[in-house]
Amino acid sequence: MYYEFRRGYITALPLMIGLVPLGLILGAQASQVGQSALTTLLMSGINLAGGSEFAALGLWSAAPPIAMIAFTTFLINSRHIVMGVTFAPYMRHETGLRLYFGHFVMVDESWALTMQDIQKRSLEGKGFSYWFHIGAGIGIWQSWAFSCFAGSILGNSFGDLSKYGFLAAMPATFIALAVAMRPKPIIGLKRIFTYAPIIASFLGAGLTSVYGNPHYCVGTGIVCGLVAAFGVQVLKEKAGLIDSTPDNETPAPAQPAQADQAPASSPNAQPRYQAQKEDSSSIAKEQQSADQAQ
């Protein structure tokens, strides 16, 4: 347990370092809209989703209705539904607090690291490591929550950190995770099918961010990717790349040989059976002759 936890924590260490400047910026922005350091710690520690927190702070400064903030954050965090669906089969044996806590620390970074570890361990004949996932998740949570808390306390002591380009760390992190989890190169028509959902999601999110409302780019990308994935599945079945026919039925077991039939399980079965019949007939004839003599 300890080894797997430490392995997950160390694996997440580069991402933990990359989240620190983002957390400091978020904490500083939270203090500017009137949030206390404790409120910022609770928001980042319980919600644990940086993109929706940045969006909520942006909307909060414009004083919109609370329902608008809730809807926007839900739409941005809706990607966790897709992540949870893909992650659920590996957590099916967990119950109680282990199950809930495992899903709680499932964020973009810990999910990506865990899925990569699952693929790597499957090649070695090993299964899903729960404590690797927990180690990576706690590391991400620790880095994000406490860097936001520190940013809220420090406030504007460092000035406007966003002018130094630290906000680029978030898209850079997601790009690195996406590249690391990209499908293996496939030649021919299968390559188009494999990358179609990724391209559709990229175009949907990018066009929405440039020409629409950036707050909805994540949700739009998810919807476009899901629609493309469904369409690809249908096209693959029509193209014959997926065998959708049911498996053949198992043949019925062979009936046992009757008493008056010769078993044919071996080449010598028929002659042996014939010899047994002749012996039985000769014995019956001898018995009959003896009875008549008496």
C-alpha cells in the first residue's frame, strides 16, 4: 500500500509543481472579489476543479445570479461525468469510503495518470492500483488547495502574476496529458476513425472559445466529442470493422451410445463389439443344448 501510494505521489509531482502558479493566481483573484483565505481554501479543496473556479470568480465579479454561476460551473465540470464513466469499471470492487474518496480525488490530472498506469500495468499482467490513484489524487489536491490558500493570503504582494504568462500552465498541462494519452498510430481508415472524436472535440472547444463564450468551450468540446464517437461507432459497424453478429451457439453434447449400438469412439470399437456379440450368442446356444440333453 505505502509503495503504491508513494509511487502515485511521485508520479504526480511534476504536475503538482505546475499547479502552484495557477493556484497563486486563483487565490489572488479570490481575494480581489472579497473572498477570505478560509473561503478560498474550502472552495478549492472541496470543488477541486480549477477551470470552473476561475469561471466562477469571473462571473462573481460581475455579480450575476447564483443560478448562472451554478449552471456554468456544472457545464465546465461535466467532463467529470465522462471521466467517471470510464473510471467506474476499475472501482467496482470498492465500497464505502474507499469508493467515495477514490472518485473525489479523480480530477483531470489524477485520472490521466491513473489511466496511463492502468495501461502500463496491463502489459505487465497486473491490475488497477487503487493506492497509486489515491497517491496521485492527494498530491494534486494538496498542491492545488494550499497554493490557492497561499495566493489568497499573499493577495497582490507579487503583483499581477498573469502578466508573466503563468496562466498558460493550465492549457499546457492539458495538452501534455492529451498527447500522452493519444491513441497509438493506426494506418488507413482506422486512423481517421480513431482521431475523429479528438478532432471534433478540439474544433468544437476552439471555435466556441474564439467566436463564442469561452466559459462554454469545455462543455461544447465534450458534446462534440461524444457525438463524433457515436457516429464513428455506427460507421465502423457499417464498414465491417466491428463484428456485431452474436457468437455461435454452443453445440449440443453428444448423446451416449445405446446398449444395442456399437460405440465408435475408437477404430477397433466395431470389431470388439462384434466379437462380444458372437461370444454371447455361442454361450446362449451351449446353454440351450445342455438343457435339451437333460
